[in-house]
Amino acid sequence: MKTTGLILGALVAGGVAYTLKGGCLNQESAPDERVAQHFTKMCEIARANIDTPERGVRKLGHYLDKNTGSLLGDWGETFAAIERIPDDNKHDRRAEVARDRIRRPLIACARDWMRFGDAVEADPKANELVQRFNERLSRTFEIIFGEGGFDLKQLPLRIERTIDRR
């Protein structure tokens, strides 16, 4: 099995295990703060590996392996927390707070992330790792959601049909 296959397998297994353990980020903080912390940590990896893009891609893969479940859970918790607020004005203010918290590390990292992305594109091994991951993830979505990708209105029917075909 190739390294990328191992990383992807570990990504799924690690994400599930990580989620079951409750993750290492502070669960006392708001979920949007935890999403921002994930982006900050990913930026730190990218920034530290601009000159070593293959190593950086592998480190990001390992980070995502251990944190995807937590990251996706925190996204979901962010939306749920906002949507629980019955007052429209308070709801909107809380959504704005979440937006600002999540955008802050993305804006702070934009230049470094672009530099890292350019380095990955210029490095054949790093670029190959990213391409392989993208291809496999696309296949995963196609297998799970069927051809045509994600359509919210058709989602339950598509999942049911996909499961029946297997």
C-alpha cells in the first residue's frame, strides 16, 4: 500500500478514534474558537514547511488524520449553537462572532498559505501527494453520494440507492 493510502486510511481511523476520545482541543471553548484553532495549527504547519513542501503535506495529512473528526464536529456544533438562538438579532450577532473568529486565522495565514501552495505545486512529490488525495476523496464522495455529487434535496434517496447497490 502506498504512503498516501496509508495516510487516508489513517485519516479516517484516526478521525473516528479522535472524536471518540473527545479530542485534544479545549472542549470548554466555543466550537467556532476550536475551528479557528484548527486553522491556526494548519497554518503553522504550512508556514514551517514552505521550504519543505513534501514534508509539509505529510504533516498536514497527519494533522488532519488526528483532527478531521473534531474539526467537522466543531463546524457542526458552531451551526447548531447559532441556530438554537431564538432571537433573530442575537442569532445574527452570534453568527457574526463565529464568522470573525473563523476568518481571523485564515486572513492572518493567507500569504503563508499561498506561499506553501506554490511550493507544493512546484515540488513534484508534494504535488503528487495532494493530487492523489484529491482523486481519492473525489471518488469517496462519488461512491457515497453518487454521480453528480451532493444535492441536499436528493441526499436521502441517493444514500439509500447507493447503499442498496453495494
